[in-house]
Amino acid sequence: MARKNILVTGAAGYIGSHIALCCLLSGQYSVVTIDNFSNSFPTAMTRVSKLAVEALPADASDEEKKACQIDVVKGDITIKSDIEKIFEAYKAKGGIWGVIHVAALKAVGESAEKPIQYYEANITATINLLDVMARHQVYNIVYSSSATVYGAPQQIPIPETSVLAPESVYGRTKHMSELIIKDVCDSNPDTWRAIGLRYFNPAGAHPSGEIGEDPRGKPGNLLPLLAQMAVGKFAKEGLKIFGNDYPTPDGTCVRDYIHVMDLAQGHVDALAALTRDSTYASLGTQKSQFGGSGGKYKAYNLGKGKGMSVLQMVEAMRVASGFEYKYEIVGRRVGDVPDLTADPALAEKEMGFKAPRNLQEMCRDQWNWQSKNPKGYEGQEE
């Protein structure tokens, strides 16, 4: 069976690269990506293709090996013509079947300082993408949303029916993009099918250590920061833990960490779910968070359903890396909420989603990536 062509926006990034790999490993999809490499490296794409080829049977044909090569397009999805060129080019290759829209600016703190930049990168780009898709009659989309759409939820673990009340510019861009996609689905209920995936806290790396998280500059997420500290980066600054007086078991913030390979596989699950009428069967009876009705849009949480505190994460990375972390407890950080733990039951029930990898595997794979690539992809551009 011929592979379907999937456009993965931002596939060179941390999450996008693992999604691209899972798509290729499924044997069902070929991948084309558009990326401006503002916070990523082209080397990631070369390594993903290599891993996909290595996973093929020994007697794999040249055609099968070729299908594992990612078509990498350097471009900017805030520029509509850059997207248009890809859809035009693929007319002769069977067309684009669907889109996984990952590309975005994603730092909560920075979003407050640069709101216009975030609204353009995250919302204008989404509108451009939907417009080009519609003109090329491509109606399948999986959208990378975020748990930040829930703001400070009243219910833990958090179900998808929770009130959407984002408290950051970044969270609002994700909420607004969900609304826009939902409106598009409502306007054409017989054609569009969309799924929004609300990420909790991705962590870890592919077990090979070939691909992983390598942000340009200081990591904004805890686990990559701990891993980089263990190879000598940012170690002199020490680790600041923001608050130890939260209503949690050890007083530090609790988050739901999910292995990036489990998260990435959730996107392959979502692509399959797009094709099943049963995915959308409950929409007629469930009250929508968004208002309106008729369109085929569903949102799912991607998390483990198990919260881990900051101090638990520090200890787990100490065990994995052997590095003794020195940390300082400082005041609470504005905007932090005590607990963000997912209820992933709906994704498990309707998409068959599973997140079997545990905290030790996340930390082991994170450290394997970092120790094999102490400078990340830097200096290794092919």
C-alpha cells in the first residue's frame, strides 16, 4: 500500500522530529516538512531518516528506503506562498493527505514580552495553513495544542471538559487556534476532520540518542536544563526551584511528564482516528466547550495521568546522570499553578493512545541523548 503524504510543520524541532520518525516507522506515511529552523537544526531530519531506514527489514527495497527520506523545505508558514509551493509540488506525487501542525513559538514567559510575534507565528500561520489546505482540498489536520489552554484548572486530573481559561499569551494562541480550527470544521462538516492534542510535559528522547531536545539558548523546560547542567552547561548558575510551599506532597510544583516517543506515537494514533466516524460519534450528544455544532473537531489530552514534582524530577535525573544538583529554593514564579496532571482516559478510549514509558526511561533517554551530544546538534550540521 502506498504511503500517504503528511506535511509536518516544524518537524526539525524536538517534538516534531519524534513525530516525523513515528510517522515513518508506521510504514503508512511519507513526510514532508516546512521549517524555518529558528529553534531547530536540519541535522535532526537527516538523523530521523537514518533511524527510519535502520528500522526497515534487512531485505527492504530501495523504494522502501527512499520512502524514509524526509523532504525538507526551508520556509516560513507565516508566508502563505511558502506553504502553497509545497502543496503545488505534491500534486504530481499523489497530493498531501493531511497535516500535523506542530510549528510554533512556545515559551510562556517570552510570549508575555513578545505578544505580536507570538500571535503572528502561532495564529497567522495557522490561518495561512488552513487557507492553503482548503484551496487544495486537503481536509485532515492534527493540531499541536497545549495543556496551557486550561489555565489554573479546578479539577485534577484535568479532563478535556475543563473550562478553557489560558493565563498566558502562549496559552491564548493555542486556545484561539483550536477555536479557529473548530470554526472551519463547523463551516464544512462534510469535509474537514480535525483533532487537537493538548500536550502536557514532553520529556526524554529517542532511545538511540540520535535525536532529542536541543533548544537554541538556555532550555526553558526542567529536564533538558538538568541534562545540560550535568554536561557542564549552566551549572555555575545553579538550579533555582520556584517555591516549596505549594499544596503538593513536597511543596514543589507537580507536572505530568510524558515520554516524547509516547507523545509522538499519539499523533500517529490521531491520524488513524481522523478516518474513523466513531471518533466524532459523541459530538452530537456532548456539549461543546466551544459552542456551535456540526463540525468534526475533537480535542484530547496527551499525558500519563501521573504527576511528578520538581524535586522528584531532580532526584530522577541525579540517578540517571550521576550529577549532584545544587539547588536554591526561591520565591514562587508568577503564573505557576500547583498541579497540572492530565486525565488521558478519553485519548485512551477513543484513539487507543497509550503512554507506557516511565519516569526512569524518560530520564535515561534524556541523559543518553545529552551525553552523546553534549553540544546538541551544534557543530554537527551536515
